[in-house]
Amino acid sequence: MVIRVFVASSSGSVAIKKRQQDVVRFLEANRIEFEEVDITMSEEKRQWMYKNIPEDRQPAQGNPLPPQIFSDDRYCGDYDGFFESKESNTVFSFLGLKPTLTSKESEP
């Protein structure tokens, strides 16, 4: 299972850059293996990301903004969903992973 974080390396938005960094830093700090996919370098990867976000999770206007998170080909969510799962200590469930022994999710 591969966690893939779709990012935009050349985004002009400070907010998007901070959100991307927040996700990446959290995954690194928790030693969760992941792959960063830069959608600004590949039209094919950008189109794959757009196509694989469920219709009910698409924004009302425009295209979905990074970061977008997938577990293999399963859509996990965007930054807001990630942030909510981080706040409620359910990131492993959000990512479709089994909780580690140090995670609150592993408690009965």
C-alpha cells in the first residue's frame, strides 16, 4: 500500500504550500511511508488526480487544489479531511492504514 500525496511544487499560494508542508511533515514525523507526486511536472499525473477524486468530493467551482491524498488508487481526502483526522487522532484510519502501537487509534 502506497500513500501518495499530490502536491504542486510551483504553487504561488502560500496557503497551499503550508498545507502541503503540514501533510508531508506529519507523515515524515510519524514514519509513514509516502510518495510525493508533483502535479506541476506532469499533465498526466494532474489529470489522474482530477479523475480519481470522487464527484461528491470535487469543489463546486474549479479544480481540486493540492494537497490531495490517496492510498494506492483509493481517495483518502484533501487537506481539510487530513486536518480533521489529525485533530481527532484518526489519521491512520483516514489513510486506510492499521494504527501503530503508539497511536491513540490502537487503544480499545
